[in-house]
Amino acid sequence: MKRVSAVIACMTFVLLLCGSAGAAGYTYTIVDYPGAAHTEAWDINNSGVIIGWYDANSDSSWEPHGFVLYEATWYSLEYPGAMWTFAMGINDGGTLVGTCVDPGGVAFGYSLTAGGYAYIDPYPSADESYVYSVNNSNTMVGWFSGDRPDVPEGLRGYYGYSLSGGVYTLLDYPAGPGVVFHAYGINDTDTIVGECVDFGGTHCCSLDGDTLSFLDRPGADSTVAWGVNNGGAIVGEYTDATGTHGFLLDGATWTTLDYPGAYETVAHGINDTGVIVGYFTDSSGTHGFVATPATDLKPVAIDIRPWSSTNLVNAWGWGFVPVAILGSPAFDAFAMTDQGSLTFGRTGEEMSMAFCSPWALDANADGYADLLCFFRTSTAGFQCGDTRGILRGATGDGTSFEGKGTVRVYPCRMASR
């Protein structure tokens, strides 16, 4: 199979349909590396590029390699000198991150760009380091095992982190013995998701600024979050008396994801159009999958307040909210959007459109034309407590679409008086 190097720089993707099944609002497509005995899909970006890892051995030996699926072509990834290579996350610019294991059995993080592979220097006191996700600002998250400077010497543990510009930030879970925080996913507003393990079990965690939330699925024995998109939708897995299931948490709504006929399903990644990737296990083995939402509205990716990670919306209705409709290989957002059809706000029905830029731009630096439009805050209808904005519209040929993104409404304390 082909190997990836400079091709990372110009990734686009046309989904390879290799057998589909429908269930509970999603169309599932199997993603199996050719000839592999085991395949897991781990992430998908807004161009539809899928990454993950596979094991070609069908016996008890284990030899995982990373992969990229690009325009119906598979590319195998092997970090130079590593014994095992796992591809875990990819952003819209094509930067790929993951974890390798060296011949001595020590795990370390790496990135892959057009310039090739790069070793990620671990946290200074780490024994092993794991990298899972990267956002469009190239902030990475993961966890390491080892010491940290603010705990007694010799008290080793597992610590989640974010890494931006070479600077590590430890992601502190409430202090206490026997506590583990693993960071697995990050979006462009720096919302971080993962798992927190304490004496009460394993919890789905979401860290938004300084606010850490437990998001345990009702009735589950344990819940783990693996990915989050820019609309705030979280995917992961939970276990209960019937087995292991994937989930989507969109707002306050939990949706179970079970590949038809599988006894185990895990959702790892979700892009801004709501397409989910992961793996399932059935009687024939472990396979990757893509789950595409079944809807009359074509999903599109949007970026509310491009170039800002906070997405602030004024509660008093001042000014405009810029929203970029993001293009893709199959969707020229600038050329194909009927600008007069656009609505945006807390429900997606608000007639708040003011004007659009007469020039195409590339807000997420993926090489595809985006459309930037401005919406009146006064008629977008946002209220204190809202966390999501919804854009709806249509293409010139009448195809309806919808995109979602996170917002933060302010100054709520004053506005609520």
C-alpha cells in the first residue's frame, strides 16, 4: 500500500462506499483497511479525511499501523523506527497526530504534516506520553504517566494535558487520591472531552474553560467521551448490562449508536457535519465504520466568529455575528449558496441575515472556498444560557442545508436583571 508523506498537505476525500447498513437515523459504511484483520477509524475532518489504525495479523501477534483514507485510496503510516504506530486525530489543515510505541515498549506522541513526521517532546517528568487530538489552532490534547512538580515526589499518576506552541497545560481534575483524567478530544473553542476515573467509576468529562462537567449517560455503568465537534456534539462509548455501545450527546439528547448485528460499537470522532467514525465488533472481527446522519437537511460545517475561539454573542443584541459556511470537495460554499435563503440564530429559523462578503475566503485553511456572512444579533434571538447557534439555507438548486456551532452569550448576569 502507499505511504503518506507530502500528500498530507493536499488532502481531500470522496467517501469509499464499501457496504452500507441503516439504523436509527444513520447510514453505516464499513471502513476496512485492505487485507487487515482489525481496523479502527479514529477521526474525520471537515473534508471527510478519515484516519485510524489497522492490524494486518490475524494471529495472536500484534503489529498496528496507522492509516489515512484519501480519495478512496489507503495510505499506511509507520513512524520511523517505531514498533507500533497509531493515528488518532486530524484537523482541517491536514495535521495528523497520534501515538507510537518504540522497540523498548515506551509510548510517545508524534505529528505528521507536509514536512513529514515530528516527535512531540513529552511533559518533562513523563515516563510515557499519549497524543489523541488536535484542533485547527494546532492545540493538542492527551495524557501522560509519571510525576508532576506540584505533588509529592514518588506519587506517580496519570495526568491529562493540552499542548499549544510547545507549552504544556495540566488539566486538573478535583484533587484526590486515585483520580485519573485522560483528555481525548478538543474542538476549536478549546472544549476538551475525555474520561475521569474516581472511586465512583468512569465518567464522561467535558472541560470548558475552568468548568469541568460530568456527563454520565443515564443507566450506564461507565461512560467515556472520545471526540467533540465545533457544534459541541460529543461522541464516545458507554457500557451497560447489554454490552458496549457508541453514543452521540448533542445538547441534552443522548443517541445510542449500534452498528447493525454488532455486539460492540465505539464512536471515536465526529466532524462539523455530524459524520461519525469509530469501530464495531461482530462475529467476523473488528471493523471501522462511518455513520452518516439520515436527514432531509444536508449537513454543512460552519464557523461562528471565524478566527475567534470564544464565539461571543452579545445578550443585548448589539452588532453582527459573522458566520463562515465552510466549503468541502463536494460543496463550493461561496458559489453554490443561495445567500437570500440564509437564516441564523438560536433555532435556525431567525431572519437575521444582513449581508455576505463579496469575496471568497478560506477560514479554516483547508484549500476550499468558504462564504462569510454577517447576521444581526438583535434578531438572532440568543438568550442567556444558549450554547449553540444554528444556520440554515439552501443551494442554488434548492438543496436545503443546516450547520451548527457553539456560542457563548454575554453579559448574562447583567442582562438578566
